Amino acid sequence: MLLHEFRPGRLIAGATGLAIAAVYAGDAAGSWDAPWYAVLPLLSAGLFLAGAATWVGYRLRRRRARAASTESTDAPASTSGSHAIR
């Protein structure tokens, strides 16, 4: 049993952050020379993919919740304005 819902957008955003950190760590270690603007395309693409994955996940959760809903769309039991439970 999962403790929380799976959020693919957050996973992609975190992986993007780790990739950017790896680029800067490699630059700091002297493994390669990365200009300061090198991470802008990586950041843009990562945030775009994270947003798209979040939107798709949201739509799938809504569809699943709508299909699992057992509530009827009929009129409520009391239309007199009273909020008392019978």
C-alpha cells in the first residue's frame, strides 16, 4: 500500500534539479567546462516536462475518481432548504 499518491511531475522536477547539480558539480570538479547559460535549456525542458506530466497525472486522477464515484446526480433528499439529516 502506498503512503501517498505518485506525483510524476515532482519526480521529473527533482531529476531535473539533480541533472543541473551534476552539470555544475562536474564543472566545479574540473571534469568539463560548462558555461553559465548551459543549464537554461535543461531547466526549461525539465520544467516543461514536469508540467506536462503533472497535467496528465491530474487528468488521469480525475478520470479515475469520476469512474469510481458512486454518488448519484439526482436531486438531494430534501429540497426545502433544511440541512437536517434524516
